[in-house]
Amino acid sequence: MPHFPPLAGHPGLAGLPGIRRLARLPRRVQLSLIAAGLIVVGGCAAFGLRQPETATQPLPAIDKPTPTPKAPARPDGSTLTDEQAQAALINEHDLGAPWTATRGAATWQDGLLKATTTAGDCQPLLDALYTEELLGGPARVAVGIDDADKNAQMRYQIAARRPADVDKALGWLGTMPARCARFTATTGTGIQEDVQVTAAPLPQVGDARQGLRVSLAATAKDGTQALLRVEVAAVRVGQDAFALTNACLGGVPPNDATQAAVQIGALRLADIRKQGRAQV
């Protein structure tokens, strides 16, 4: 049996009323009450235990922030704004002298590219070159750049097509060197054209790409001859794509300009897309 000292003699406790009453009880009764837990009432104060002055308050519930909705995609799947699409275009400063802002559509647009052919598989190619719908639809934004020294013009555009449609158009362009390697066409003024199509290598940029070289050797009824060479490039970068034609009357369009435009265009479009995601 443990020894319990007389409560009445416990320092600091004898003056409490409850303790004085408990001290007058026989010692065996005191021990019995303690053992039975019956002196718990008032016991916290009696044994120096105190309730905290203020109970701990539960932390307030904090609602999770509502996620910012992403910019709604356009019907063509692009997340670029019109301003971003415009910013993704290249310009004459990217290519340097002698390239300048265009002075208007080149004379060969109607004179040589607007033509018909009985080679049915090849008519869509002539139509795409004339309308500049290389990826199967109108451009979202476009720009023209001229090289007056070489009588050349570059037309550069950001497409407004879904990625699947772009890939389909790229696949179709890729079949042209085999299906339309060489054919004849006639312009609206009766000029006969000998058209040749070959594949053109492009820098390994973007997610998918296709390049072509198209030459149109024209002979007028009076025997006058003209040669138009067109380089075609189309590249998909994620959900977006661009296409360009680099055409030169009387010679070979400078391939380095086409290669530079493809590289600069792909990097710029990728950068604009990255900025767009960061702003969402």
C-alpha cells in the first residue's frame, strides 16, 4: 500500500476549503476516496492542474484558389492570340538587305501561276501556289518580302489549320515530286508552261515539315520565254504551323533565304507559343 501524506499538511493546500473538509475525515476514508477517484471533483485545482485560459481554436478552412481557366482554343486548335500570331511572322529585318517590305503582288502571280492542267493530280498544286493556300486553307496572317535585286518575292504566313489538317497537307505536298514530277499547264492568256516538281530539303526544325521546288518554264505565242522558280516550305510547330513561298523570275531563288526563313520562323513561333503558355 503506498504511503499518502496527510493532505492537511501538504504545503499550500491546507487553506483550501475542500481540503480542510477532507482533512477532517479519518485517514482510511481519505485513502478510500482517493483510490475510488471520488475526489476528482475540484481535484484539478486541488492538485495544481489548470484549464488553459483560452481553448485552442481550430484553424480556419481555406478554400483552394480557383484555377485560372486556360485561354479557349480557336477552331483551328491554336492558343495564340491574333497579336501573338502577328508577332510570329518574320520580316525583312530577319533576312537583311536586300530584302525589303513588299511593294505588292508580283506580276507572275496572275501571269504564270494562274494556270490549268489536264494532269488532274497536279491542278491542286497550281491552285495552292496561286491562292497561297499551301496548307489547305486561307492564312491567319501573312506578310510579303521583296528582293528587288533578284526580282524575288517571299510570301510568309501563319496557318489557321488544325494540326491533323496540317499534317495531311504536308503529306500531300510530299507526294507531289512523284505524282507531278513533270506536266504541262496553260495560263489564262494561252501561255504554255512546262512544270517540274522536286523535293527540297529543309532544316530539321518543328514537329513536321515539307519542302518543294517548282519550276515553270513558260513560252508565249511569240516565242518569248520566261522561267519562274518557286521554293515551297511548310512546317508545323506544335499546334501551329507556317508556310512560305520564295519565288524568283528568271533564276533560282536564293536557297539560303528559304533556309534562313524556315529556321527563324520555327524558332520565333516556338518562342511565341512558349510566351503564350506562360501568360495563361
